[in-house]
Amino acid sequence: MEGALPSVIGGLVGCPVIGVPTSVGYGSHLGGMVPSFAMLNSCASGLTVVNIDNGFGAAFAAVLMNTILERDFAGRFNDGGAANCPCCFSDDPRKQDAVIDDIEIRRKIH
């Protein structure tokens, strides 16, 4: 089951998962091709797969994800609150406040 862990984790969590296949392992991994193919054929949403032994590419993808997230939060709080939230297109101020409260709670947890 080489390369199966990112698929399992991607199906269980609600955040992006980055899979890095390695060229070393057990069984017939064929220099990393088997785990690479397993990750690329995954049905889990939010799974990013980089090339074999490409830790730099994985780090770069993580930085891009964090940059987009920070930009999204900054726009949400500086340009009118939750009205700019892509997941909440409501004009109801109570619903917008609930989304902002949820974001603040998630920030404190993580």
C-alpha cells in the first residue's frame, strides 16, 4: 500500500494535504513510481502531489497555500468582513458575524 497514506489523510481532514513520494521504500516501489502513481490516482480532494523526492516543491506549494489563505483573511477583515467570504454570499449581518466568529474560533484552535 505504498502511497496510500496521503489519500487516507486527505479523505479524513478538511485541509490541503501534500504528498511527496520517495524513491526509497519497501516492496517493489520502482524508484518511487508506484507511490507516485498511487497518489496521483487518489480520489481524495485537496491532495497535492509533487514529484519523487521533491521536498522543495512540497514546501513551495505549502507557502503558496499559506499566502493565499493569508490574503483571503486580510481581504475578509479589511474590506468589509464576511461579505467577501467566498463561502458565504449573504447580506444578512447576523450570518456574516457568525462566519467571522467561526473563523476566529478556528484561528484560536490552530
